[in-house]
Amino acid sequence: MSNDSALNYTVAQGRATSFFPTFERKDELQHATHFCPGCGHGVVHKMLARAIDELAVQDRTILVGPVGCGVFTYHYFDVGNISAAHGRASAVASAVKRSRPEAIVLSYQGDGDLAAIGAAEILHSANRGESITVIFINNAVYSMTGGQSAPTTLLGQKSTTNPEGRNAIPDGYPLHVSELLATLEAPVYIERVGLGDNKQLMAAQRAIRRGLENQVRGLGFSFIEVLAPCPTIWKMNAVEAQHWVRDVMEKTFPLGVMRDKTKETEPRPAPASAPALDRIPGILGVAEADLPTGNAHVMEQGREVDLEVRIAGFGGQGVLLLGEMLAEAGLDAGLEVSWLPSYGPEMRSGTSNCHVRISNAVIDSPVVTSPGVLVAMNEPSLRKFDRAVRPGGWIIYNGEEFPADCVRDDIHVLALPFTQIANDLGDARAANMVMLGALLQISGVLPRESVSAALRRLIKHQRWVDLDEKAIAHGGSLAAARSQEE
Amino acid sequence: MTDTVKHDRGKIEIDANECKGCGLCIEACPPKVIAMGDHLNHYGYKTAFYAGSGCTGCSICFTACPEPGAITVYRTAVTSSRVEAPCASN
Amino acid sequence: MRKQLMKGNEAIVKSAILSGCRAFYGYPITPASEIAETAALYMPKTGGIYVQAESEVAAINMLYGAAAAGVRAMTASSGPGISLMQEGVSYMAGAELPCVIADITRGGPGLGSINCEQGDYNQVVKGGGHGNYRTLVLAPYSVQEMADLTALAFTLAERYRNPVFLLADGFVGQMMEPVEFPEKAIEAETPRWAVTGTAATRSNLVTSLYLDADKLEAHARHLEAKYEMASRLETRSELWQTDDADIVLVGYGITGRILKAVCTEARAAGIKVGMLRPITLFPFPNDDFQRLAKRARAFAVVEMSNGQLLDDVRLALNGARPVEFFNRMGGNVPTHEEVLHFVRALAAQIAPASQPAEERLAHV
């Protein structure tokens, strides 16, 4: 027998400091885990805690826990803890890491959690190359819920939901998550390890440490899949279950490094620092300098304004811009305005229309159902809205001839080939601005200065500003000539 | 005991309160110096115990054990400079 | 301060950033996509995070992560996407995490349409997820309110540590109106409970799991107390020409705008009509209903859904006054002409206010 008292012993391996000394968040039995005897989770927990200790990142670590037998990570790990919904841990971890780039963010998930319900989240977290470390516990079953099949359940393996064993038809094949993720370009490190014997245990400990180290170095996405025993659900003793990992599971899920770009990957640059707070309004374009100067002073005082306009045409004819210009000019003139577009597939496949109201009273409804002016840029648009125009109102129509069956004796019509007119002015696409000019002339509400100001706010290219100004002026003179005829 | 017996390079302590008697440490131990006792702890589990000699301090029992603090591994100062002890594959 | 013309969806994002929001996790959907697009443009420039998630499910769980890490975060979606987010909303309410979710509603059920409807009322106001929780719900009816209520939403989310919804319809999201913003941006403080990866926050825990029945019940009572407090302190509504109203029209969002036009026209025709517009849909302005019921003879709910708001109005009135109903669905927005027609018919039904006040009050 050796004589201890004669020797100087030091602790080689003991309880990790990244574990709580006692598990006070547990309701009972606070000195031990809730895991069954021989559970792989306990083994991996210890590996993880040891790696956190060794890399001295306990304060920086945020552990995102799963739903499954691993749900109580926060009972054990004395680190920042967040428990996620079933399958979503890697999505949660992605946002945590982006929020706190200095933190070491771990996502700990089982095979039901990660490979089934969370398949989309893990795939996209990996594909985005999130700088997180994911520990994936694969024990080929749903353990917490009592042993149902998982995507990783082996062919022939029985479970409560595959009582006769899993068959490729109709159940499909065990899902190889590591191999799947290794087809992606972004991950820097992917390894599958096992807990099947001493050699595997040592490799697993090394892999988990590397997964963390990669993040400490700022490299990117690391993923460690651990083939782990579940003696309880597998109905084996702990040692049999351990051997089953090595002798059976490993045949379906070969161990090894599937991706290692850690040598050639450069650490990610630190995120750019945020701008000073007083610069934010300017960046958003809502600072004092960004606001319209306004030409309200040129408005005729005391004049009542209540303009309700509907503008309609095909997508691409500038219907929405016409309306926006009108509203912008109204705002510049110190009036209340609203602009309401039709939206959605209409924008992409055909007709488009918008409602504009300009008033010197607060605008109640921005919905214009009985327009005072209808601007119809084509015949279908005319036919859609012509009956809605209120008596005494105007229709400005883009066409050689106003359709006979649309004629009403209680409204005014200005029908001209505006597209051709715009083409003659230099570009057919300015037809909307010629019609705007006509509308401004007819309504007689908005000062010229406000229209110019609106044009300059909305149109960036000088060539178009010049052309549009010409178009608006020309449209105005056409409408003026028509009203003189009347 | 004879004079040819060397001092052990390590020893382990098993906390019978934490041990769940799974036997993974017994399976893992290369020199086979851990055994299962008959005593039941407060959970009703039999617990593993160190046979008392022959430990190399390799720590593989600690790695195999699922409980955070059930096993503590000690090494003598002579061997403590070795980071990883050799471990046999079973 | 001078105003600028802006879409409601754009105003939400700008107001959010001015309010200290520095994270947007979302998924595109009409008619809410401009919110994601605007966030994609401005978040990176202002030191924030923008991620287009793989789904609404992922987006709301990213919000969970950002909020847990102590960052002011938001997302936006519409009907079908909000349905998918309900899982995360329940978890966030359970874990007491603040966030702001803009629901720019469209037509349903199912794929429905992208038109303007209000059928998300129940899933947002009643809580579409599992468990004993509520979300606070703000219902803007103008672009200015899109901005103002977004700022308020962040304040409430943090005050109550709870998800707050902005429930706006496609019209309010898509329309442009003049809007003004605060001159200064706010810097959000990191909440003490957040998990930020530091020694000081190492002991913090974010979870919604309480396995013990007594603990979960205590947690549910705690949540309940918060909602009760919000009901007392945060209820908001607009009362429009209700002082002498015989008929009180009730509507929120774009419907509220239409009802204002109806009130004006009905009063011109000699009918005393007013409008009660709930600005907070939860908490619901029950007291305002009870107060107006002392004077008004009838209430009429106008909505673009199948009586979802109507249920809450009936509960609020608790039988004190009759509740009439007018709705359009499918993307058909009620015109003020048809609502006026409905109001005229209703006015003809109710007799002049000849009852003695005591008798009327007896019904309240």
C-alpha cells in the first residue's frame, strides 16, 4: 500500500469552477444533476465546463439551452444563461452573439431540438456563419418525452413511435447533420465525436475545447456533434449503452472532422463603432436640415382647399410619383396632405392607383372614394373609376378621344394624348408630369414655388428635373387653353 | 507489502452522495482500480469506490463520469507536470 | 417643427431607431416589407443589427435572443407571419422580455389577400400563443401615430418587460402623410436583468420554465398584476365629438379615419354622432365605454373583420347600451358613404333622447 501522507497530492481533475458549487436553481437534490445514471449529457456538460475553465471565459460565456433533457443547463453552468424555445437555440444564440460580439455564445441542443424542429434554424445559422459554438447531442431518440423517434433514429431501431423499428420506407433515413452542414461554405469547424470508449471520450473533450477556442479566436461557426448514450430510453445499462455508441451508432454516424478551416480563417474584424447619438437624426434624414423649407407664405390667405384626387394607370406610368409630387407640393404649401397607394401584386403586374388629398383642414379619411379629380392614364383606369367622380369634378384622360360611353354631362373632361405630348417634349415617360401640370392648372390650388420645391425633393437627376418642369408647364398651358375654349 | 511496490502516481476520491452507480468509471479505468460497492446512497444507488491503490492519476474516470463532482482525481507532485496521462483504449 | 412626407412603414423604423432600437430581425411580407427594407438601410448605419431571418419563427426567436442580451429590438410582419411568430411571443411574454412587433395586417384566413383587413385583431389582442399572457397592443391610425406609438411601444415594452404590438392595417403602413420626429435620439440603457456576457450579469437567467406548479402559478399571478397595472395606467383612446353624441361609432386604425369623415357628414345632416377610437386595444378602454354609455343611446362598431373588435366592445359595455355592427372584409374598405347610410338607418331606429336621465343611468 502506498502511504498518502508521505506524498504531495494535488487535484488533477475535479469539479469545474464553471459549474455552480450547488445547484440551487434545482428544486431538490441540489448536489447532483437531474440526469439518469450514465447519461451522455452529464459527460458533455463536464467537458464543456472544463473547456470554459481552461479558456478562462466563464464571465464572458452565454449558454443558450434547449428543450429536451438538456433543458436545465442553467441549473448547472455558472455562466450567463438563456433558455430557448424548442429548436430555436441557434437562432437565439445568433442574435445574442450579434448583440454581444465580445461574449462567448454557446448553443446546446439535442437531436429532436436541432435536427427536427430546429433544422431550419441550425442550417441557416451555419450558413450565415454565425460566430457561435453549437454542441449537438445525438442520442438517436427523443429522450425527455419518453423515447419517440428522432430524425437521427437508426434504421431498425425501435422507439415508442416506431414500435417495429425504423424503416427507410416510409420513415426515411437517419439525418446526418454534420455532413449536411459540411456542404455549406461558412462553417469553420465541424466534427462528430462519440462517448463510446476512452479514446472517443478524449477526442470529444478535445473537440469541444476546440469549438470554444475557435470562438475565442473570433473565427466563426463551430459545430460539434456528440454521439451520446441514453441508457434509460435504450433500455441498457450505462456500460452497454456506451458500447452501443461505439459498436452500433458509429456505423451510421462515422466520427471525424468534417470541416476544419481554422488554420486559414482570419479572425473577424470587430464591428464598426456606432455613430454618435447626435448624428442619428441626420443619418435617418429627419434632422432639421432634411426638412422641406416650405412656401406656405405664397399661399393665398383664407382660401379654402379641399382637393380629392384619384390617379390611376398602368405600373410604370408614374402614377404613384404623380400623386407623391402632388402631396409633396401640398405639404410645401403648408397644407394638410395624404397619399395612399394601391400596393402589392398590382405594382408588378398591371394597374396602379393612388389617393391624394390636399386640404387646409385636418384630413379625416385618406381614402378617396368620390374624387373631385380623376387622372386616368389609360382607358382601363378610366373605366374603373369614372363613375366615382363627383358631380362638378374633372377627369383628365390620357387618350386621343374620350370614350363615348364614359361621357357624363355633370363633369368636366380634359382628354389629350399626353404620352405623345410628352414624347414630343423629349421623353414619353414624362406624360405623368404633363398631366400633373394640367391638374395643377385645373385645381388652381398650389403655388408654382411649391411644385418646384416638390420636384427638387423627389427627382434626383437634373436632366429629369428640367424635363419635368417643362412638362408641368406645358400641361398647365394645355389645360388653360382648354378652359378658355370652354 | 514488499519494498518493490512503488508509490501510486495518483488517487481518486468518489463522493458517494453524488455517485449514481452507473459504472462508467469502472469501465473506463485502465488499471481497473475502481469497483462497485454494495452500500446504497440516499438515492438508493450503489456507489463506486476506489480500491485504494494502483491509480495512475490518468483522469479518464473523471471524463467518463456524468456527474460534475462525483470524482476528484489527485496526482502526486512528481507526475503533476504531465498534462494528459496516457489512457488505454478499451 | 416642419414636417416631412413619409410612409407609415418608414416612419416606424425611423422612430424606432430614434427610440434606441438597434436590432431588426425579420422576414419579408406584403404589406410590411418596407419596414424590413428601411431597417436594412438604416440599422447598419446607426450601429444596429439587421438580419433577414429564414422564417418568422426564426425572426421572433432572434428577437428573443437580442432582448435577452439587453438590446432594444423589433420585427415586423403581417397576418400569416404573425401566426408563425406566436410561439416566440408566448416565450417572450413568459420570459418577460421586451420587444416591439409591428403587424401591418392583410387579408385572411390562410393566404387570404394582401389587401387591407383587420382580421389579426384576435390573434394579436387576445394573444395568439399559448399560456396565460397578454401583449400590449397599440393601434395607430396615421403616419404621425406610427411614429409616436412606436416610440411609446418601446417605452411600454421595457416598462412592463413584455412584447408590445403595433397593430396597423396595410393602409396606415402604406400611406404617406406629413410626420415629425423628436429632434434627439435616445440611447437605450442595458437593463439590469439582461444576459450580456459579463461578470456582472453572469448570474442572470432568462427562461420561461417553471416546472413547479406553485412557482408557475406565482409567475402567472405576477404577469397578471403587470397587465392589471397596464390597464390602469396605459389605456389610451381618442374621443371625437362624443360629448353630445347619441350614437358612438367605434373603430381603430384606418377605420377611425373613415369614421371621422362620417361624423362630420352625419352632423351636417343633424345626427349627433361621435367616435370612440381605442388607441390601446389591450388594455382596452373599458372605462370610456361605460362613461359614454351614460349619454349615448347606441354604439356601432365598424371594422374590417368578422366582429373581432365587436366582442371587446360588447364586453366593455356589458349590456349597458345596444351595439350595432357594420363590417367589410376581403380588402374592401368601408366607404364613408356606406357607413353614413348605416348611421342614418341607425339614427332612424333610435327614438329621440326623451328618457329621463335617471332611467337611462339605471341601465348602466
